[in-house]
Amino acid sequence: MKKILSTLFLLVYLVSFSQETINFETTSFKEILAKAKKEKKLVFMDAYASWCGPCKLMEKNIFTLPAVKAYYDANFINARFDMEKGEGRDIAAKYGVRSYPSFLFINGDGELIMQNYGYMGEADFLMIGKEANDPKLTDSAMNDLFQKGESDPGFLLNMMKRYSQSDYELAKKASERYFKNKKNDEFTREDVGMLLYFLKSPSDVNYQIFKDKKENISKVMSEDIYNQFDSNIKISKVMENSLNQKTGIIDDVYFYKNAIPIIGQKEAETALSRMKVIYYENVGNFPEYEKAALAYYKNSNDFDAQELLKAAWLFSEHVENKDALKKAQEWAEKGVMNSESAESTYILAKLYAKSGRKSDAKTYAELAKSLAQKEGKDITMASELLESLK
């Protein structure tokens, strides 16, 4: 449960690979690591999700650039995995991948050297590759610098990312130094994400930073979400202990018994529903996710259209119950009203198709295809859906 933090941006569509792109290996992760070790190179991994719009933009606009291809092919063993499918699930769990795209630089022993996030331009993407190859990022050099009191923000961020899985306590100490030095500065979105990752209890050093920077953090994530995280921090141990490790099911009775005295009935109900939605999606237990999402998003007007759109996409992929699909249609319709894009219209078309509304499905599938063409995106999924509706 400690690794679950969801800050996800939702767009759903597949983009075809260009032949002129970074040369990504197609073997298993184990074989990729072995090749990296043999050639004495790092692995560069594009950790993506099929629904992630920025991931598609990196694939289309950046990986295909000649300078990018030349540098990454020459200096790394390149790999890309969907973090929500197959071997990608284990990789996501191992390296704490929480947002997409994530860019991982890993040595041949499977140790994380550096990690970055989000869409970036050519110069920035080349820069992170060159930083990852910096010899100062060896374990001995980093530890020596840290013990001597190194406080450079970039260095501390790299330490936090590198050791977040292999040596959590060391990474946490780096985070405490980083945020102590930054307490008078504005926090970026990445700062907020890192602060929350290493914040598990009100007794943690960084909890006071979290409280002091409420106004700044609320600008990044909204005051409502800030308060949700505050509640979760207060009951984090209860959350962790409520998960039955044998069955993989969250124990409602245990959770309420221990959470209500801390945060009250209403907050406990919200926190439990939210935890179930995040956890069951993360582990791929979609029957439980279906029940949790229907409860959590019951009052859909309380939620952002993009968050609802992601839930609608997951229902279109994994849910068969007609009543549940009808609710997901409402979520997707809100997404279309908010932004009539190739992604949102495709999701709505797919839900209509699964619910037997063939005419509506065809209308929106045609719209999705048309919008994809206008936006320069792949039309394969919309075309396949249209073909199935004939």
C-alpha cells in the first residue's frame, strides 16, 4: 500500500510506432538487464500506460528525433513496457512507478540510477540521458557526497528517486534535507509528489513541512485533495493493516473500527472508497474495482471529468455488467462534454457498443475516427470498433 499514489492524467489512444525511432528491445526485462550488464550500459526504460496522452506525444514527437535516437541508441539499452500489462505490472511495483510517462535509468543489476517524469522537449530529454550517464551517480560517490552534507537540490532529488525502492530510509533522509532547504520556496508539482511519497505518518519530519506549506500545496493539487491526503496520512497505518495479504482484499470492518476514532465516520467512508479504487486498479482486481468505483463515483458531479473518463475507460475494458456500464456511460458523457476529443469519444463509443446501443456506438466511433485524423493520431482502434459494428 505504501507505493500507491495516484496522480494520473487521462487520455486513451494507441499511436503507431515510427520506424525512425529509438531502438527499443523486445525481449524480457531479465534479458534486457543481462544485455546491459554485458555491454556495460544502463537501461533506459520508457514506462508508459496505453491510455496516457503525454506518453503518445513522447513516442511521436521526441523518440523519433534524429539526435534523440542517435544518443539513446549509442548510450543505452532501450526498453519500453506498459506498466499496466504483463511484465510491466511487476516493473511498476518494483520501481514505484506512479505517473506516466516515467523514464527509468537502470543498471545491469536492476538498480535504479535515475528517474524522471512527464512530457519533455528534445533538449530536456537529451539532458536527462546525459545526467544518467554521469559517473557521480555511482552508489559509492552518491553516498559519500550525501554523508558530507551535499545539499544541491538536483543531487538530492536523484537520491530520492534512486533509493526509493532499494533503500527507502536513505531516500527518506535525502527528502528531509531537500525539503528543509526548500521550505521557503514554492513547491512544484514534482516537489509535492515527492513530499507525499515519503510522508507516511504525522510523526514524520516532513509532516510539519506538509502542514506549513498547505497554501502552496493546495495550489498544486486543490485544497480538497490536500485534505484527502492529510486524512490518509493520519490513518496510513490503518490502511496498511486493513489489507489482507493472503486474499488481497481490504477488510472494511477492521478499517472502520480503527479509522473512525481518528478522522470520523464521513472521512473514513471517503478514505476507504478512495483506497479501494486506487488499490484494486493497481493490482488488477477488476471485479472489486467495479464495486469500489460505483460506490466512490456515485455522485459524479463531485469529480473531475478526466478522472471519471479514466474510470469509464477501465469499465469499457474490464466490466460486463449492464447496469455498471450504464453508469460508466454517464462518466464518459461528462468527459465528452468537457472535451470532445478522439479519446473521450472513443471511450463513449466503446461503452455504447458493450451496452448494445449500436447506433450510438457507431456515431461516436465515427466521430472518434474523424477527430483522430484531424489531430494526427492513430485511427486503428476507432476503425476496428466501427468494423465490429457492421
